Amino acid sequence: MQVETYTPEVSNQPVLTLTDSAIRHLEAKLAKQPDHVLRVSIKTSGCNGYAYVLELQQQTPESDLALKVTDTLTVKIAQDAIPMLHGSQMDYVKEGLNGVLKFNNPNVVGECGCGESFNVS
């Protein structure tokens, strides 16, 4: 298993960084399921090509990249998602009464109107 240490500096171009609000949200969510990790992958979907998949899982494939964000938060990234996510930031944003995890992905060249799918170069 590959392990990448979390670094907030964009200049280092880690695969994925998380904002403080995303870290707080995920730590609170995972506190209820301490035997799980967040796995990020990408699937073919929608009118524009791809969609992010976020799952809480107990076990992930050995080939996943492990990002140790804090002592209590590790994010796993599917191997095939790494090139599409490289340099991205995950943020937790309040929209009205709801909160959502959003990706700021510099690799995205197009998104569908509903925001459910994206395309990369």
C-alpha cells in the first residue's frame, strides 16, 4: 500500500488536499464508524463522462493510495482515480440546510449543467 502524507501546500501538488471544514466533517462522520475509511474513486457516469464516488469502507484494495490526513483520518484513493484527481482539493460546503463535499479539480475541462458529472483532459 502506498502512503502519502497530507500536505496542504498546493505547490507540492499532492494527489488530494482537504480543507479544514472537510477534515472536521469527515472526522465527525468517521468517529461513528472508527473501523471505516473514506474511499474516493471515479466512475463513468452522466452526460459528461465521470462522477466522484465517496464510500465509507472497512477494507479497500491493497493498490489504493492512502493519504494520512490526521491521526484519526486516512483517505484512500483508487489507483485509477489518481491521474484524474491529481492536484485536487476536497471541501465541505454548506448549501442552505445541507452540507456537501465538493471537489476543486484543476483537471476538469467540462461539467454537465446539473454538476453531477465532469470530463478531464
